[in-house]
Amino acid sequence: MNEKNELHNRNLHISGLLNEEKVDIENKKVDIQDEKVNIENILSEKSSDFSIKTTVHIHRLFDRFGFDEVFGRSAVMELIEMKSSGASKLIYNLVQADIIEPVSGYGKGKYKFKK
């Protein structure tokens, strides 16, 4: 993931302050997030033969925007670091593959992932 996190012992210490309060988990139900969406299943359902590079771009877009956020060409350009023509072509291919859909009410050229 190209993260450059320094893992020094001095930063990884956990103080004893966390042990002061006991938590009763037997009587409480833990609210766990809904099942994570597997974008691979969505891509395979759409039966599109995307290259590995395009699939990585789709994953990055989905991780950033998900099903609920609306995005446009400029957001794709910034996130994937590509030029406008490449971003437009990617968006066009995703619309043709029925993976994203145009959204009205946000201005021209806005899209979101289809559920």
C-alpha cells in the first residue's frame, strides 16, 4: 500500500490507563457493520473483461466513494492521478459495463456506483 509508517517501540506502548475500567460485554450486543461489499463479485457479475490496472482503479474508486458518494471526472483524475482523457475513458467504460450510473441533481457529469 506504499505506506511509510515508522514502528518504533516508543510509539507502540500501551499505558495501563485502559485497564482501569472493566467492560461488561456479556450483557451487551456488539453492533458490527453490515457485511462488507465485495467489489469483485460486482465486477464478475457484470462480466466485463477489464485489465488488472483498470480493476485496481475501480477498487480505488469504490474504496473512496462506495455506493453513496457522487463523483465526477475531476475526482477520478485526482484520485487515480490520470489526465482528463484517461479519466473520461475510464468513466465511459464503467458506464458501458453498467458498474456506475449517471446521477441527476448534482450537475452534469456526476456518477455513482450501482448497487
